[in-house]
Amino acid sequence: MKKLLLPIAAIAISLTAAAEGYQVNTLSAKQNGMGHTGTALKLGAESMIFNPAGMAFMDKTVDFSASVTGIFATAKATLPNGTTYETDNKASTPMSANLGFSIYDNLKAGISFYTPYGSGINWTDNWPGAMLSQSVNLATYTLQPTIAWQITPKLSIGAGLMMTWGTVDLNKGLVDPTTLDALLSQMGMPASFGSTVPASVNLKGTTSMAFGVNVGAMYDFNEKWTIGASYRSKMPMKVKAGTASLSYVNELAKTVLESKLSVLDQANFKAEMPCVSVLNIGGAYRPIPNVTVAADIQVSFWKEYDQLDIEFLSEQLTPFNQHIAKDYRNSLTYHVGAEWGVTKRFDLRCGLMVDTAPMRSDNYNPETPGMTKIEPSIGFSFRPVKNFSIDLAVLYVAGLGMDNASCTYKNLLTNQDQTFTADYKVHAVNPSLGVSYSF
């Protein structure tokens, strides 16, 4: 029975892999057009996401903003024989809403709702890498009450309490069709499956709420220069009762496999994985009136993800609990951007992000086709009436590719290790729409 449970453990592993691959850097339509900078910018209520200290400089009684981004992403995998497979993804829509208000001239408070992780990938059911991943849908949500204090005219601090929860829904092939056809042939039965995956498993889980802090500081050297830093703490995300469900492609597959796989159907498990801590350091420069240039460095501490623990809830399955070592690297994201206030009603923006990935090419799961990405962006804001802004931006993601990337998994029927190898490419178009209102 132990070898039958190895695939379900591998699926639970993918819960964390999915989170790693889709850390969202598209939480503001305004800042998306500016390379998603913001650590040293005074963004009103939106500063609660980028650097809570920035909200202390808000000069309005009430400030509200909301943004939504459509992520239209495509990943391609090219096998050693030259055959290429492409994902069939639905659009993902990370969003944010921020409300800030003045308590005193130097004390501000607010609340923010945003989706720090969330996307999906669909390689389809019967592609050659189905034993690693068929599809993944991940969503996380954060509610963050925040307070910011302007200690002096030049120095501010801020802190927010992050309350985060999420859901995951993923599918993975359980039985390799080539291996099953070979087994049927040995039994004197005709091969029937070809490239069609005979059995798959769906894994669903909901995390309990996790808590963390988002803190920051900001300092004005003078009218032209500002620096800032923020830190989002690690949050342990726990799935307390995930459920596995089996499906068969036809009656033959069910007849041949059900007696061996039934132990997996409706099996419950618990798992714990981190939303790792993130440090941002940034600067902003205003060379002339109405022009701002900003740059941020973001460090995601993926080395904190040192082990994944998976435990089955049934006592008879406890011998198959998993404690799996991970080998991730800390990753860096570089942000630069510029904004030009062309008129009192119209602003232009441009920016660039360079995003590096923490995974290694020899432990590379197609659930998260991560790689170094170059991400240019443009955007603008238009204010048709006083205090009301409409914000638009487009960010393009160009992955630099990951060649000869491989991942090893257990073949359920033979209990032998198999390795899937491919060259991966990723690109995405991310349009954003936002509105803001203040008084």
C-alpha cells in the first residue's frame, strides 16, 4: 500500500509549489505601470500594501483605491524529441481594495484587502507530464488593518496585521498510460490507453487563517530624495483536512485499477507550508517638479521553506506520513519606474521588473514553470473630475526560459523512479484597471 500513497504525497507537495510560482506583483493599476515600485513612494491608502509607513504622509481625510489585473499567461514545454505542449489557462484576476483615513494630521489608519498569491495553470489531462501536473488553481486572500504615524515631518513608521487564508484545487495523473498498457499486454489483454491517462486524482484543501505583520519606515532626506523599507513576515499556512478524489477515464480503467487505488479515494491529510517573509528596500527621486523616479529591491526568503510535512488523518495511513526536505534559494526582484505628471488631469508611467526564481533546474515541477522574467510596463491615470482617478496599465512578462529542467517521480505501477525533462518558456500579458477617490 505504501507505493500507492506516494503519488498522493507528491500532490500534496504541489500545494506549496503552486504558491511559490505565483507570488503576485500586480496589486495596483497605478504602480503596475511604474514597475510595481512603491516602497519609497507616498501612495495614500495603497501604501498599506507596499510600505505602511507611506500612508502617514496622506494629505486627505479619506482615500480609497481599488484595482484588478487580468493575467493572461501561457507556458510551453518542449520535450527532448522536439514536441511542444502549451497550457490552456483561464485568466486569473488578482485584486486589491484599500481604504485609508486621517485620525490626526500625523496619524492615519486604514484597511486593505488583496490577493498576495493566486493564479492557475492547466497543462490539460493527457499531456506527457500529467504524472506531475494536469492543472492547478490557487487563491489566497489577505485582510490587513494598518496604522501609520508621522513621527517628524520627515520620518514615518507604519504597521499592519496580515490575516491570510486560501484555497487550492489541483489535478494530477495517477497512473502512467504506457506502463498500464505494457501491464495489460503481459496479462494477454490489448493495450487500450495510448496517451490517455487512465486514472487521476483531484486534491482540494482550504487553509486556516494565518497571521503575520507588514511593517515599514520612510524618510525624506529633502524635497527630492526619499528612502523606505518594509518587511512582511513569514506566515505558516495550514491545510487541516484536505481531501483526495479519484477519477477514471473509462470503465476498463476503473475495473483494472479500483482495487489498488481505492485506498486513496476520499483520503484526508493535513499539511503545513509557509508564505515566506519578504523584505523591500527602495528609493525615490524627484529631479524636477511632476517627475518621479523610483527603484525597489525585493528579497523573498524562500530558504525558510526547508521542509514540507504531510500527515494523513487516518490512523492506518500514519506510516505514510511525509517529511520532505526542500532546497529553495532566496530570490530577488528588481523594480524601477518613472511617473510624469503631464497635466493636472493626466499622468504617464513606465517601468520594468526583473524577477528571479528560487527553484533549481534538477527539481523542476511544471506546476510552477518559474524562471527569470523580464517585465516591462506602461500606464497612465486620467482624472475626469476633481479627486477621482481612472488608472490603466499593461505589464508584459517575458520568461527567459528554463532548459533541460527535470523532475523525478515514482511510477505507481512499477514503484520505479521516472524523470520528466523538458525546456520551458513562459509569457503573459497583464492589463490592469483601477479607480481611486479621495477628499
